[in-house]
Amino acid sequence: MSDSLRIALLSYRSKPTCGGQGVYLRHLSRELVALGHHVEVFSGQPYPELDEGVILNKVPSLDLYMDEDPFRTPKLREFRDWIDVLEYGTMLTAGFPEPLTFTLRAHRELKKRQGDFDVVQDNQTLGYGLLGIQKLFPVVGTIHHPISVDRRIELEAAKSWKKLTLRRWYGFVKMQAKVAPKLNPILTVSESSLADIHRDFNVPQANMRLIPLGVDTRYFHPRPHLPKRKGSIVAVASADSPMKGVATLLRAVAKLATERDVNLTVVSKPTPGGPTEKLVQELSLTDRVRFVHGISDTELGELIATSEISVVPSLYEGFSLPAVEHMACGTPLIASRTGALPEVVGDAAVQVAPGDAEELAAALRRLHDSPEERERVGKAGYDRAMERYTWQVVAKRTVEAHREAITNFKRR
């Protein structure tokens, strides 16, 4: 076996600035190339930002969920084949088609490229098309956390009729639960995710490999030469997703704002007139809260590093790259005691009960009032990030899994 591998990375959507999939894809592919491997990415829209040396193969969908026109109606000339019809039909019946339709298209593309790759790695798509790809190539699965957890949390937060549409939307999770046990090995990012995947997707624990995510220290590092913004709190979290706990954070900041001069920046784009914007208005936080989106990694790193306090208020996390990025910037972190967060942050962050605005407000108050405590927690977080979470280590361990999959494939 040659030391250098030819690797195909699959990702059904790879938004570069929000959500873990595009971030994971970019950093992993860059470090795999730096190790001397040939890497090609196959992705649907939104396409990823990739570094020099990584080849992007676009696998276009109908892009029915584009930010500018979500749930759009394509023009007749846009339909190319039966997969497009399936994609649109699934959306019309309130389902989410992309994990299935992407893998069907990827299977078609990879059939044309037999002999071009040593291994294929799927980035949490887990569609039926992978079973066809698996007949052609060794396949490594990646599951950051099972989407069954998102489904469970959103259903618990939903009211009456909304539960019906959510069940239909998350229909693809049944497919993922059927595909996941057929992949070996599967990479995941935490002990918490490993246990959840075993429970919800019935994947044998022996088939899973634990590889935590890394942090890009080119952008996420302390800025001692820049002043901290007084009273500043920062969170990187999808504003309208109940699972990310932004509502809890807003309520905690509202409590603190009655007695302290604080301001919150949330890196996200809330839906205009949606639940998050309405809550900001209800809590009279319009002058205290701002939302930013579409900023560069350099700008994000600077925003985090110049904030006095960072928060990950999630109700669940399978890993939490933002938590690691906050720690790498040396910004003291408050994180929910849920999912993988306790094992990610260890004793290097202040932990609070998920969904408890009172406890979160108390933790914010304590850090706000004590520069010494902020200094101590910030340093502990930085030290932990540097010891445990780098992308070069992630890439080396991922290649070990690639070689394992190749060996398994040859034994068939």
C-alpha cells in the first residue's frame, strides 16, 4: 500500500461559516493534503471554502433551501433527471431530501471514477446511495452526533401541529439509522456521541473510532495586544434552533442587564420576525444584543478574543467546535453541562445546567464581576485547547481509519 492515499470526501451541504460540516471539511481536507495525500471533495450547495491543493467536485442539487429563497419552486428547465424530481417531491411533502438525493448523485459520479480513489469518507450524509458506493470503494463514515437527538429536542419544544411537520421533516433519520450500522469504521467526536450513535443508530461500539475535532490556531488564538470590549459576551450558535439554547442565553442576559452594563453578540442570522427576534424585543434587549453573520475566520477569532466572556448555552452538543475555538482564544467560557460539552471543556470552563437561565445569569454575573476569575478560566481553557485539539492530529488519526477501511474492503 502506498503511503499516499487518494481520498474522496463527501458532504451533502458544506456551509463554510455556520454549522460544523463545512468547517470540518475544510480543515480536515487541508491537513490531509499537508500530510501528502490527494484529496477531492464532492459537495452539494452551499459549496465549501477549501484551501489550496484540495479539489472541489460540485454535485449540484436543486438548492431548494438557499438562504435567499428557501423552499423555492424551481423552473421546469432546472429539472435534469428523476433524482431532481424526487428531491422536489420530497420537499413538497414536507420532507428533507438532501441526504438521500446527494448520495444518489455521488454514487453516480463515483461510478465514473472507479480506480481513482483508495477510500471514500462520508461526512454525516448516511444516505442509501452510500450502500452502492460501498460496493465500489472502502467507505469511512463520519457522525458528529446522530440527528435523532436534534429531532427529539425539537419535537419536545414543538407545539401540537408543528410536531407532525417536524416528524416528516426528520424522516431521513430512519434512513440514516439503517445505513450507519453497515459502515465500518465510523468516526465520531466524543464519548457522548459514541453512546448516542450506539443507542439510536444501533452501531456496534467496536465499529466506532473516537477522534475529537480540532481548532484552527491561525485564526483562533489570544489577541493580548487588543483591548477587551467592556461587558462583552459572545456566543456562536444557530439563533433559531431550540437545541442551541439561544433563548436561555437571552433570558440570562436580560436578568443581568437590569443590574450590569453588558452586551451580547451572537454569531448567527436569525429569521426576520422569527422566534429569536421576537424574544429580543419581548425582553427589551434591542440595544444590548446584536447578531452578526458572514464574517471571516479572522474577524470571528478577533471577536471572540476581544470578548470578556463566551457562552455555549446548548441543550445538547455532540462535540462543540465553538467551545474549543472560544478556549483557544483564551476567552473564559461558560458551557452547558450536557451531551459532550463536559468532556470537551473538562474543568477549563464554568459549567451550568442546560436551559437554566437563572444559573447561567449567576455564572455570567460572577465572571463579569471578577477579572481574576476571567483570567483563570481563560488560561485553563487555552491550555486545554492547545493540549488536546489540533487539526493535524485529527488528520493523522483519520488516515489510520482510512487504512483500516481499505484493509476491511480487501478482506471481503
